[in-house]
Amino acid sequence: MKDLLPELCDQFPELVQVVEPMFGNFGGRERFGGEIVTLKAFEDNSKVREQVALPGEGKVLVVDGGASMRRAMLGDMLAEKAAKNGWAGIIINGCIRDVNAIGETDLGVQALGTHPMKTDKRGLGDLNVEVSFGGVTFRPGEYVYADNNGILVSPQKLEVEG
């Protein structure tokens, strides 16, 4: 099986924006993609919990956690809930925890790193707003694709030809 992102970059160079290489691949799915749902929240994963409880319909939750390296925005229970509810993946500009369990979950997960401390629960966060990190702006309704080569964003759904 060919790697997804190099193929998309070769076939659609005018459509894709590549996120700076700063993320690690932690989920049970090495490659994933789908329509973007965004969330901006700092050291509070209350809204992540709310979103993964909803039907994911193959979408990808992009969480701008402000690149915090002090708290984990995703753990095994929320990852399992996201997989059960049909989310394709979660990309976190921040940390995750419960790495071994998340690695066995049928969900794509990319994050900056890991941290064992959970977040506070204050109910804070903004849903479906533009978020920017890694040199790219993620817009709700556009598409994101990820594999071991990195992450890219496109204004439209892309399919590898051939």
C-alpha cells in the first residue's frame, strides 16, 4: 500500500497545504482523513468530551490546545468513545495520555507529545472556529489527511487516483 500523503501531494500540489513536521502518530489507525471539525481549548478537554460523544460520521476533530505541554487533551476513554461514534481521527496541537491504549484503538490520533496529567474541566472552548498551527489554517468543512508522513489540509475532498 502506498503512503497516502506523498500521493496526495504529487497529484494535488496546488490544493494541499502541509503542516510543519511536529506531530507524532499515536492512534490505532496509521492513516486517516475526513472533514474537519475544529475546537480551540487550552488545558480543558470538556468540549473534546462533548464532541466525541456525538456521531463523528468519518470526520476528524482538530483540537488547537495552544501547544500546551502541561496537560493531556485526550485519554483512552475519550479515544474509545470517538472510535465507537464513528470519528476517523483526532489531531491535537497539544498532548495526549494513555498512549498504549490509544495505540490499540481504531482511531487516528496525532499529537505533539504525551503527558500523564489530565486537564481541568471548566467547560471552556470554541467549536468550529478557524484555528492555525504548524503553518496551516484549519477551517471547519475543509478536509484533513494524516499518516506517518505528516498532516495536510485541502479545501476539498481528495482521492488518490490509480
